[in-house]
Amino acid sequence: MSGFSPDWLRLRAPLDAAARSKPLLQRFARSLPRPARLIDLGAGTGATLRAVAPAIGGEQTWTLIDNDPALLGAVEREMSSCGWGALRTSDGMEFSSTQCHVQAKLYEANLARSIEDLTLTQADAIVASALLDLVSEAWSWRLAQHCAAFRRPLYLALSFDGRLSWTPDDPRDDLVRCALLEHQRRDKGFGSALGPDAARVMGEHLDRLGFDVAGAESDWHIRPQDGEMQHAFLAGIHAAACEQAPQFVDDIEAWAALRRRQIEKGVLNVTVGHQDLLAYPPPFSRA
């Protein structure tokens, strides 16, 4: 599931924070008992904790799960660099901000194999960000069933939904976008990935199981002032498109060269479509 670097996660964190649906996050935060106990799947370097914990406020307990030890090893540094107080304890970490105090445990685990091993009796909710589009339809169904069995809500944010627009536009945009979408469906460690269908498919699973499901768009808006992120994002799109559609590599190379020039000139804007999901199992009552 890995392959993401701390540098990439650091670049995307401000876009993620700005993109999250604030009404959905606030509804989720209001519904939790206090002190709240959460499990974060694919936690990376703790970006979801940094975005969600202040909205909840007060005392909290988080379990951060990822299969990449390098990312988990960077959690303390990233929390500190974002202004959080960080303290190692005998069984984990403590993080503090002006809004909340978090006791956290960090676990390295292969979620593709161990989703049913999650002890949901010790958690009030499951959270994840930018995870669903990496997993398979079968795995997403397993997660939905597991949460239904324990009657636990899910807050699943920032799933790529296939929308991608560039301003100014270019005739080759659709070629690159189609190649990217096919690449997104490749196996990311869970089987063939849901990619742009992730939020829709997971919403259908949860609805089938009787969950009360709400969704909202959470789009990235990468602006000219986000030059470093624009270069990193373009590099990823370029590589994926070339890998998926080598027969069109000349067109893709020319397209990427144009986009690099536009970034340097400060004239490029990019919108990347994402979806947030919030789901409550029956007879859970939303606040």
C-alpha cells in the first residue's frame, strides 16, 4: 500500500486540510462520545489526526495504523513541525495543541490482510484519508461488514473521484486523464484498486448494510502559488500516464513540457476532484 514519501504527504497536507468538507467533519466531531477513541487506517505521518483531532477537541485516544514504518517513524517529527507538542510515553506518544490532548499508539500492520483483526470494541469510530481509492472492491466490502458487525461509524475523507481539470486547458488533457484513471485501478496491494470509483462503491456497500451515509465534495485547488506542489503533482501524473499509455508517450511528454512552462510562468491552476464520506450504522443517531 505504501510508496508515498513523507515529503509528498507534507506537500499535500495543506490541500487536504483546505479541501475537507467542514460540515461533514463538524457533524462527525459532534457525534462522538467524550473522550473519543479513534482508529486511523493508513495513517501515514498523522495528517488525519492533525486535521480531525482539533475539531473533536478535548481528551482523545488514537490508534495510528500504517504498513510503512518510515511514515510511522516520521509522525513525531511531522507533528512537532506543525506546532503540536509531542512526547514519547512508555506505550506510545502524546500530542497536544490548544484544542486537544491526544494519546496515540502507532502500529505497523498490513491492512490488506488484517482488517478483521481490528478490535473495534476499543474504538468509537474508524477514520481514513486518501485510502479508499487504493483498495479493492472486495477489501472495501470487508471493511464495511466489519464496521457493521461492531456498529461503528466511519469518516472516510479525500478519495479521488476521477475529476481532473487544468486551466488553461489543452487538447491532450483528456488523453492524460484517461491514462491516469486506468493507472489508478492497478493493484496497490489490495487487489485491483477502486480508483475513481472508490467513494461511490463504498457508499453503496454501506447503504446496503443499512448505514446512514452522507457525502460531500472535497476538491483540491492547486493554485499558481503552490508551485512546489504543482511540480510534484505533475511529475506523478506524467509518470503514471507514460507507464499506462506508452503508445502515446510523445503526446504525454509534450503535454508535460507545456505544463512545466505554465507552472514556471505562474499561470496554471489545477482542480482535483475528491469525495468525503460519513456513515453511521443503525440505530446510531447522528448529532
